[in-house]
Amino acid sequence: MKNIVIIGGGFGGVYTAKYLLNYLKNDSRVKITLISKDNFFTFTPMLHEVATGGLNRHNIVVPIRSVLKGSNFEFIKCEADFIDFEKKKVFTKRFQLNYEILIITTGSTTNFYNIPGAERYCLTLKSLKDAALIRDKIIDCLELASKTKNLEERKKLLTFSIIGAGPTGVELAGEVSEYLCQMLHDNYKNLGTASIYLVQKGPKIIPMAHEKCIKEAAKELEKKHVKILLNSKVTKVFEDGFEINNEQRIRASTIIFTSGIIPIPIKSSPKINLTSFHYPVDQFLQIKDFKNVYALGDCALFFNPSSSRPLPALAQVTTKQAKALAKNLYRLLNNKEQKPVNINLSGVLISIGQKFAVAEIGPFKFKGFFAWWLWRTIYLFKMIGTANKFRVAFEWTINLFSKRDTSQI
């Protein structure tokens, strides 16, 4: 029996296991083992809605054991600490795992780019815990602002900043704006308005999108009173604000960092020569010079054939890599030739609050309610777990006629 060990319970790990089980379910020749520090899978593209009272956090997570099943499948809740490639062993704090085929999909964490104070004072949006912290911080700031008589302190408490204007930053800015608008109107009527900054070190937001989509997204954010600061590199973060371009200082009580990511490699012997902390992989997603060891998702540096630019760290890229890798492993196990992986991006979909999104699918670019409906439809079908799909669809429908949840639990 061949052991296939998958490290990581994010999009890469769960989708690879899902596709492998489709091809190899109950195949007695193979045992598939997925190890992850969490026993659940989080649908991270919806975290910004959890952080702003739009979705219940339990509706975007699903227990791994409930969606991945098979007589030849095993899930182990643990964390990989070390890999011995020569002995073909994965070490954890409690036990060792032997493998014939190893798949590394450990994902990424926030890259603070060594900005002084950023890691200490900024919130992030990578997990359910992060989303809960953002929501609590927003509510705490409004509560404190309602009690203080110091106008400067109140202004600081009502200033919310998002550093990084990629898809996550833009979607979060739109949701935060609507969340604050609702609470200031319903629960804190004497506070006036809040200030929301979206800070981008480059010349445009959503750099990977078409100019038309960028323009429409910026226009919608401005309607929601989000102040976009372009060519504004954050050079220092303080407890009560941040500094731009070593000169301008903005006071803010809430600073959320969505600017970049850095892979999470695993210690190993022999040591892999990482490229910008990424695992360098070939056209089959195999780590170069390491036979039967693969990497995909945010932790891998992958180039399409004839391309000089690596693929972006997007969920759609990871899920397509997972499917291609699963197919190739099925071919390998059946003594067939593997096929080079070539990932075609489906497009760009960015939601900006309720009932508005921008979309770029092939040659088509559109905006507004239809783009927003399309965003929700596509992401709903991409979710894992039938029950979760129904829960999210139901909650979205209710939200069309009701307000966001402002309770702090």
C-alpha cells in the first residue's frame, strides 16, 4: 500500500484530498492521510463578511472529517514539525508518518515587510479568530467613542485604516463602511461620522484587475466614504496610528494589515533551497530535485509553461492546482504519464458591500448588482458542505431584508 501524506488543511490540502478521493476512493493500493492543526476547513474568501456582521462564523467552516471520507482516508489533527526526505518521514510532536508521496500545502501568513510596529499593533484577516477580533475592535471603538468627551480621542477612535488594497483590503473596506454606517445611524447617533482609510503603496488598487474594474471599484468605495491613499507606503505603525512615506502621520485606533503574505515552510533534511520563502516546483508541481514530493498553493512558486510570472496567491489557483495534481497522481499510480500543469485564471470578482461588485471574466467586464449576484453564486457553489451552502444562502437572503448583527459575543 502506498502512503500519500498531505500536510495542510486549507484550500490546497482539503481540495487535493477531495479530488484524490474522487479518483481513488476505497482503492486498497493507496492510503491518503491529511494532517492539519485544525479539524475544520475555513472558506476564507468570506472572512470579511464574518468580520462585519454579515455572516455567522460557523457557517463558513466545515469539519474535515465530515466532508472527507473513505476506507483509505485518515485525518490526523496535528502539526508537522520536520520532514526527513531521505527516510521519507514526517515528524510531529507525538508521532512519525511514513510516506511514498508527500504533498506540502502549508499556506501562508501575513507579511509585515519588517515595518516597525506593524506586527505588534495591526490586526490581520487570515482566520476566524482574526475576523472575530476585527469585529470586537470595531464595536469596542464605538463604545469608547460614545463615552469620551475629548474630541481628538473620539476622532482617533472613529478612524479605521486598512493597509493593502488588494482584493481582501478592498472587500473589507466596503464591508467595514456599511457596518459602521449602520451602527452610527442606529446605535450611536450622536457620534457623527467615521473615517475609513484604504492605504496602498502602489499607484492603483486591485493591481491584477482591469483598469475599468479598478476605476469602478474606486468610485464605489468613494461613495461609501472610503478615503483611498495611493502611492502611500506605510513606514511605521504606532499604537495610535501609522506613518506614510516617512512623513505624514495618521491617527487611528484600528489598523488592519491586508498588504501581503509570506509562505510557511517546514524544517527539513536535506534543506530545500527556497525561492523567496516559496517551494520551487516544476511543471508537475513537484519540488525541484525531490522525487514524489509536491507543493501547491500559497507556499509554492509555480509558473505556467512559457510564463515568466508566477501565478498569484488566489483560492481559485490553489483549487485548480489541487485538481491537476490529483489527476497526475492518479496517472502515476496507474503507470501513465503525468501531464504538465497549466492554470487558466477564471477572472476577477470583487464584492464591495451589499449589492455591488466588479467582475472581469474573460473579455467581459461589468459592475453593480449582477456582478455582486454572480460573485455570491460562484462562491456559494465553491463552498464545501451542502449544509453550509444552505445556511449561507439562507443568511444572505435574510440579510437583504434585515441589518447586520452588532452583538459582541
